[in-house]
Amino acid sequence: MDIENDRVSKSEDILETIHKSASTTKQSKMKTLINRFESMRTKESNTIREFYAKRYNFSSAEIRKVMN
């Protein structure tokens, strides 16, 4: 029984470590994404509509990548 409890305990520890690592990675990717989004600049030749469409398309696609 003790061997089985040790295995379960070790498995839980491994899963917890993996979860924390994945969460930290996701947070890091999200911060990078936010920084890239905020640093986007418009070109003088772009209309406001083009600029916001570009930002919207960027954010939608990138957020989906980070969240999956």
C-alpha cells in the first residue's frame, strides 16, 4: 500500500509541476502578446479603419494561439 501511495503522490506532484509550468508559460506568452499589440504603430498611408482591422486580426489570431 505504501508503494502505491508513493506513486500516487509522485504523480500528483508531477502533474502539479506541469500545470504550474504551463500556466507560467501561458502568462509569459500573453504578456509578450500584449506588448506587441501595444507597440503596433500605424503607417501614414493607412486609414484608421485599416489600422484597427489590422489590430483586431492580429489580436484574435494571436490570442487563439496563446490560449490553446
